[in-house]
Amino acid sequence: MTRVSVIGCGNMGGALLRGLARTGSYHLTAIDLDPDALAAVEDAVDETTDDVAAATEADIVVLAVKPDVAEHVLADLDLGADQQLVTLAAGLPRGFVAERTAASVVRIMPNLAAETGDMAAAATNEGLTDEVRAMLDDAGEFVEVDESLMDVSTAVNGSGPAFAFYLIDAVKRAGIDGGLEPEQAETLAAQTFKGAAETVLRDDRSVDELIDAVCSPNGTTIEGMEVLWDSDADEAVVDAVAAAEERSRELAEAFDDE
């Protein structure tokens, strides 16, 4: 059984712990100075502690703290060359972490869907081991990228859930305006986005081909699509991703100056 310690049990760290707990394949240790954060994941893990030294017993150590806290944690973290350190802080360069530990270091950008096993993640080619690949597989889907692509990956899959939530809420509100109860509209909107995403992942057709498949001539869908095609909705989404990517670069530059 692989031993995994997660340092930082906030939203992302907690989601990863709960997702891995679903598999029953890991001995999980939650490490955080905040007792409330530990209490929130207590039912999903094997042990909780506020002592970073507990990570020395792990095969994989996940550094899930904010970028500005990472350096302080790394100073207290004594890992060996046979251990793997996974950093998931936005904008925190892999090299910055690797210079401060003897462990093998890989940088990843996951998202909150790790909790349900539906995570989308990007992982740097460098430092990625089979053990970490197996862990990412258990939490969802992942792609291997050069670190130069981690800023855009951060924007697409790290920030992407918020953009998807925004769109789901817009469809939900339209359903409510049409007379559906809020709970009904939310279920229909969320499940529709979930099903559409699964179709994109499993179907060999392109997104454009899938749109055509739903748009019957003179039907309801094509009427709605005409509104979207005539709008700037796609450009707004592209701009949102670009803004998130730029912020990731700005965070990285702060570490480059050190």
C-alpha cells in the first residue's frame, strides 16, 4: 500500500485526500497547522497531524500549500532521494522546489474534481514517476507536459472548473426563468455538462462534429447555437483563460527573482 502524505489540507489538498481514500489503495496522512482543516478530512485519512516531520514516512509527499508558504515548509521538510515530492502550488516552479529537497520532484496542476475521481491534471514530464502516474490515474485523467506549458495548463484545468461552474449557473438560471424549480434546473444543467464532457472524452468525433450531431436542421438547438455563434461568448471564455494564464506567470516571476 502506497503511503501518501498531503501537506496542506485546504480545498485542493482535501479533495485529493478524499479522492484517494475512495480507492482504498493508500495509507493517507493529512498534515496541516489548522485543526479545522484536519477535522474536515479526518474521516477520509488514516492519520492527521500538525507535524511536517510525519511526511518522512511517506512514499509520496504532496505539497498543497499556497506558493508563498512553500519555501517555509520546504525548510522544515527533510525528505530522502527515494521519496517523491509532488508540488501543486500555482506558479511555483519545479526547479525552486527541487533545489530545496533531496526527493524527486514533479509539478502538477490538478483540480477539485479529484474528490470524485474526475480530476483533470497536468504534470511535468520531468520528475514524473510511475508511482505518481498511478496516483493521478486514481484521481482522474492527466496529461504530461513540458513545464513551459504549466501556466496555460493552470488556466485550462486549474481555473477551468470555475469557468464551467459559471456556465452551468447561467444555464440553470435560464431554466429557472422558464419555470423550472431551482433544484430541477441545477440537476439538468450540471448533468448535461457532465454528460457532454464525457462524450467529448469518449467519442472520436471533434467538438464541431458533436455540435452538428445535436443541431437538427430547423430544430431547437440550432436556434440557440445561432445566438452563441453571433455573440462574443467564446472570446470571453478565451480571455478568461488568458487572464488566468497571465496570473500564473506573474506568480512564477516572483520566485524567479529570488
